[in-house]
Amino acid sequence: MVADDFLKLFGDLDQGVMLLDGKGKIEAVNAAYLRLTGRCEADVLGERCAALHRCFEYSPPGTGAVDWLRGGFEPEEAGQSRDLCQGCPLKRGLVWQPSLVWLRLPERTEPIPVSVSYSRLSDSSGRIEGLLVFFQPIQDLHVAAARSLEELCRLGRELSLAAELEHGIFPYRWEAVPGLELAAISLPLRPVGGDLVEGFRLSEGSVMYVADLSGKSLPGAVLLPTVRQLCHRELRTPPPASLHRLNRALLKALPEAVFLALSVAFYDGAEVTLTNAGNEPPWVYRHSEAVGYPIQECQGMVLGVCHDASFESATIRLEPGDLVAMWTDGVGECLEKSGRGPADWIRQAAESPSERLEETLRRAMIDLPRQDDASILAFRLQAC
């Protein structure tokens, strides 16, 4: 390929192109290459490629390109990155795949991020006669990636702050209920979550609930203050009447396509009334029988979706040692993926010492595979 043919083919391209002979000397370059390197044609023709610039791997050994970008690139660190010119296609008879590289020029302190690809020129016998090298500048992409990483770091800091704020605003709120041992675990999938777990006393009894607002992370967390306020206002009488009021309030307060799954227990000192709206059914463990089972009679649809939603409740009398557990669907998904059912860990929780009830719940959840926020609330009637 002579210089005239080279310029006809590559002269107007926006990417830099260089033609090497079989010994690695430069026979021709196009205008885009000269703009990229800041050189003039007389300075490069006849020179060896390796004397004019070196290509270094975009990320040094042991790091990914993302980490390399995040840490920045210092010119004196170029030697830490693999010198790709050591495996030159002319030397080894190879044709490289397009690669992201740092193009290091002796006269410049800062390397240039480019995408490099190669095309081998050979005669009819397969002997290498030359090499075409293509340089596509990626400075804009490099800067955009760095900015994206900076934005991700900023978002990470904001999420950490949001998690601290959420923990301060929504700690487990437990008002002691005479005769009951209470425990709860809430494990958000991300720094901030959309689950609520609470228990508080009323003038005639106590209410305990576990709620799951649709949407993970920030979308769910932003609406939690509103949901919590409405739960405190409406869940002040036994279900299911209180859930009808809460459903109407949520229909007005929540954005379209956002809903709330809720399990709630109303305890009056002798019996507990359970209602479930969209969560998995509550379970009860009977200490005297050493058996646990779900309460299927109190099922209902999620809140904040339908004006005519109906809710059923189930009232059971607890005996000393009996335990009731309610959880969000993230817990059920964890158990399903692990191949376990709730019966075993509910029995373990029910049979654990009082001071270890929460620890038993946490141990049962901490190693399970999670793809959603996961929250459990459990309470046990103390022995007389």
C-alpha cells in the first residue's frame, strides 16, 4: 500500500490511522493521527512506531478499569500498567482485538485514552508486509465515565446519609406490652428500605405491625413518613375496621401504582386479632403442642389500590409460650430460595430463651439470599 492509496482510503477518517511496514517503521499517517498526537508528518515518517509512542493497558494488573478511573492516572504510574507494545502484532504475527489503551507520547506528560485496533497486511504466502493501526480517541467517553463514577460516589454518600437519617427517624418503636416478649428484625436490601416494623400501646390494648411499601431504596423510603403517620392514626382499633380506614387514607396519599402490604396484630391482654393485607399469612406456634401453622383465615389484598378492598381477621387465644410471627414477602422469598420453610425457624424462635428471641430471628435471616427488604416481627406470651 503506497502513500497515495493510503490517503485515498483513510485521509478523511475522523480516527487516526497509521501504516507500518514489515519492520515497524511508519510509512504513512492520516490527518486525524497528526491531530491526535500533535505532531507533523515530517516528524513521524520513517520513524519506528515504538520510538514515537507506547500503548499501555487501560488498567494495571490487579485492578479493573473502573478502579483505575476512580483512582485517576498519574503519568509516572504508566509503568505499572502492562506495556502492550511488548506483544506487538508485527513481532508475534497476531492481530489484536480492539483494546482500550493509554497512548503514551514521550513529549507529553499526560497519556491519551484511545481505542486501538489493528489490521495485518500480508502477501500471498502469508508473510507479514505491514500493519494498519487505528486510533479512536475516547477522551469524551473517558471523561463521561469519570463523571459518572464521581456521581455514583456522591449518590453513595447521600444514600449512606439517608440510611442514617432513616435509622434515626424509623428505629424500632416498641412500647412494652405487659405479658408479651417482642422482637423484630428489619434488613434493607440497600442502604435505605421500604419496610416498617412497630409496636405501640393503645388505651385498650396494643398494636403491632410489619409493613412493606412497594418500591425499594429511595422510592419507598421517601414515602415512609407518610405511611407511618397514617398507620399511627388509623390503626387504633381492632381490625379489620381499622384497615378499611387505613386503605382509604392510603388511596389519597400514595402515588398511583404504589401500594402497602401490611400484617397487623391487635392484642387486648387475652386474645390477639390478626389481619393480613398482601403479606404472607402470619404464623402461630403452639408451645403445648410443639407445632406451628399459618393463619389462613385473615387474608386480604394490599392497601392503597382498591376502594372496595375487603379484609378478614382471625382471633386466637394465646397460651403461655405461644408465639406469633409476621413478616414481609422478602423473608418468604429468602426461605424459598434457601429451600427452607418457616416452620423450623419459627420453632427455634419459640423455643429460644426470652433474652435471645431477637438473636434467634437475626441468625435465621442473616445468611439467607436476599433480593428484597426483609422484616420479621414476633411476639411470645410469657409464662405466668
